[in-house]
Amino acid sequence: MISRDAVPAFDRRFFDGADAVSRIGEGELGGKAAGLALMARDILGRFDGAACPGIRVDVPRLVVLTTDVFRAFVDQNDLADAVYGGAPDDRIAHACQRAELPAQFVGDLRALIDGVHSPLAVRSSSLLEDALEHPFAGVYATKMIPNHRLDPDGRFRKLAEAIKFVIASTFFRQPRDYMRSIGRDPREEAMAVVVQEIVGRRRGDLFYPCLSGVGRSYSYYPIGRARPEDGVVNLALGLGKAIVDGGLTWSYSPARPRVGPPFNGLGDMVKNTQTSFWGVNMGTPPPPDPVRETEFLVSSDLARAEADGALDHLVSTFDPASDRLRCGLLPGGARVLDFSPILDAGVLPLNEAVKQMLGLAKAALGADVEIEFALTFGEGGAPARLGLLQARPMQVAVGEVTVGEDELDGPGVLLSSEIVLGHGARADLRDVVYVKPAAFEARHTPRIAAELERINAGLLAEGRTCLLIGFGRWGSSDPWLGVPVDWSQISQARVVVEATLPDMSPDLSQGSHFFHNLISFGVQYLSVPHTGGRAVDWAWLDALPAEHEGELVRHVRTPRPLDVRVDGRARRGVIRHD
């Protein structure tokens, strides 16, 4: 990864300077900024643009506030007691908002804001965020600001608030618990902050890219005949928050871009593709709320994007007369956000560009990688702009665990699956926390999350880990698709199971930072669809005495450790209770 000295000091001509990446401060860059600097300096130069006509690839301009800004902010404002004492998140956030940015860095920040009048993303770049073994991806905050008003003092105030909020997120409960779960002291962490141009275009009172994406060079969920080594890409309309939060996105393998995720018919496809998107609010300012991450973000629907002209190359249209989908935006019929004009009709060689970038980043980092990007089509014959937003190594599990098909059934099997994440074996789990199937309804998922958090806190206090079984998509931002937990609420789970029910059967959770972190922690994941012919042995679990018996969740302790084996290459897993 690239060092601080390889990144030039901030040039106050933000958009006109020679360097796309610069720094304020003499500290460390953090994982995200170092990855972006590497892409700008070493990877883009190897990109074969001739193979991708109509696309211009770059790293959107950014300045990184190095970790000495973070340390000076904490020290000069005497914040250590307030931020390291375990206070609630809102108190930490407000304490940071009341503090002042270090005076020695304010001049450069004022110069930055004086020269920029377009939306900015203020992003975390911690020392640990992109570590291979325990990445903190998605744990810290990102705040986007419109930054388009004429008043420079007002724009600087919003930039300062966003920087303070991102710094404050270093000390929030979720990263504290995350650090504790891997045996790290929160005081080891330090945060650099990236201030970066947002790729997109203003359309009315919203600013957003045509699409955002996350690509991975290795896939734990190969689609169809694709191999794990072929990788996976997730695409979404608008800002990448839809992907990061685990919302509905379109996934495909770069080796087979015309093959989308499996659906149970057109109705299922219409229901389970993206119908809303995120943009930056450029209209009437919302009530001030500097401690809310989404203060300036707005979620809107596809009708709005169609009126904006943003769907022209992204959708297929349902034709009721033929009961078929037709590629493109056609009169009448429901819009299905399947990116077919790009991936099937080839109006833009996006997939070729993404494949190239995955290969180049993998070679540069010496490991499988995850990249993030955003794209906006050009106007008046100009090429589309593909902005690279992140490149980081990802961990790929290897080992000598095999699970034969004949081991998936029979006496002693608690559950088994032919849809798994991760790879490995363990025999140290005796605690099982499971959502009670008889009491489950989608409308109860927020209450289930709260109940799980209390149980998880007890397990954490006792230093115990567990098998966690629930319905729908773990970590979904949509409570109607699964239980909306964040990592800290289930941090003691070492094996997680997603079962489905007839009324709760979303596609799997690939593409979210939530699951990327689960994999990187070595957490095994199994999916048990109700249509798969194999079921969880609920009767065996229900017969065990309860450590906790809530209305919606039950916690039991098994007489002997469970035998967990997950074969990620054969995509089989089994959990036995004897």
C-alpha cells in the first residue's frame, strides 16, 4: 500500500491542481485514502482505455486529512474522557460537534471550500478500516454534503460539521464492540478523513450518479455456472448507500454479465429489484442535524429517476401483452432495474472496464480485492465517467474442509445447506440463539433486533459465542426483508443462518459490507430456504432448556459442542448436534 510521503501536500487549487489525491497534515493516510492514492498513481496508468470506448476512468479528486488532524482534534479539545469513556453515541457526537477543528489545519480547509461548489463526500479512512484480517468496512460514518450555496462561511460550517461527525464515529458503540470482539483496544485506532468530490449530476433538486457499484474478484455466491474466481459485481441506481446498506441491488458475475440473480418468475423479479435510490438533497435545506449521517440524503423512487432521464440505459420494461421483459425504457409497463441495456445490449462497455480494474487492483495489492465505483453518462457525445471510489484487499478463506452430499441428511443433523459462505470447521459452539419460527412476522423484525442485542450483550459479557438462526436477510436496512441488525448487535455470532419462509424469502445478502465483514471474521454463513427440501431441526432446539425465553427469540445451550463444517468450494455446509 502507498505511504504518506508519496502523496503531495494539499494544493489549494483543488480542481485545477495536477494531483487528484493530496493531503492535509503529516500523519498517516488510513486504509481508504492509501488505496485510492495507489489507484490514482499506479493502477489507472495501466488501464486499457481502447478496450472500453466511451468510458473515461478516474479517481475523483480528494484530499485526505491525515491522522495527526484526528489526534490534534482529540488532544486540543481534551476529548479523551468524553470519547473513550463508553458514552452513548449521541453524547459523543455532540461533544465532537462542540469542539473546534485544529487551527493549524483550518486555513487549508477554508481554501478547499472556497474553491469547490459541488457536492462532497466526507469519508472515514481509519488505520484499521481496510486491514485484510479484520476490515472495518462500513463500521464508520460517511457524510455527504451538497456544498452548493453561495455563502462560503455556511459551506465551511457544514464541511466542519461533517468532518467532526466522521471523527466522532470512531468512538461510537458499534466500532467499540467490534474492536473488543477482536481483542483490540479502541485507543489503537486513529482516523484519517477523506473529503472527496461526488461523482454524479444534478437533476432538479437531487445530485446522484446514474449507477454505483461494488466489484469483488472472488465470489462466495457464484451465480449459475460462474466460478468463485470469476468474481461478482453489484450495481444500484444512485448513490452506493443502497449497496453498502445491503438493499436491493443487481448482482452478476463479470464472466457472465448477461446472467442475473435467480428469481421465481417475473413477479418475483419486479418485487425484488431496486425500486428506490439515494441522492444528495440540493433543494430546500433540511432542519439542521449535524449528528445525523443522512442529514442531506434523500431516498426517491424510480418514477423520479425516469422523469430525470436517469433510467434511459438502466432498465427493462415489462410488456403485459407478451408477458415478457423487453430491454430498455419503453412506453408503458413496469420498469425493472436490471441494467440490461448495459449488460445485455452493450450500450456501454462497463463490464469490461470493471473486469480490467479488478484484475489491475488484484495484481497491485497481491490479493483478491473489492472495488467501489460510480458512473455517470456523458452529455453531448462526451464519454461516460467511471469514478473509482475504493480498492481494498479482501480475505478469501482456504483450508481442507470437505462436506459430501451424503452428509447433509440423517440423524444428528441440526441443519444443512448447499448455499454457504465462508470455509472452515469449528467445534466450540454450545450457545444457539434463534428467532422463534411460530412467532415470526416481518413486522416484528425491529423488535427482534432489539431482543437479539440484549442477548448478544449477555454473551459478550460472558465471553461466549453462538450459532445464530433467523429469517430473511440479516443486516437488511429494510425491516420487511429481514432482521435489521448491525454488526454490534450480533457480534458474538460465529455461525449465522438465514432461513426463509413463504412470506420472507428475499435474495441472499451478498454485496453488503455487513456480510463482507462476517466473512473476513471467519464467520460461517448458511442459507436454509424453505423450498430446499432440508429444514432446521426446530424440535431438537425447542426441547433444550432455555437460557432466555423471549416473545420472539430463544437462547439455548447445547449439552455438547456443535460440529460445524462449511465447504465453501463445494458450497455445502452441515451442523450436527451429536
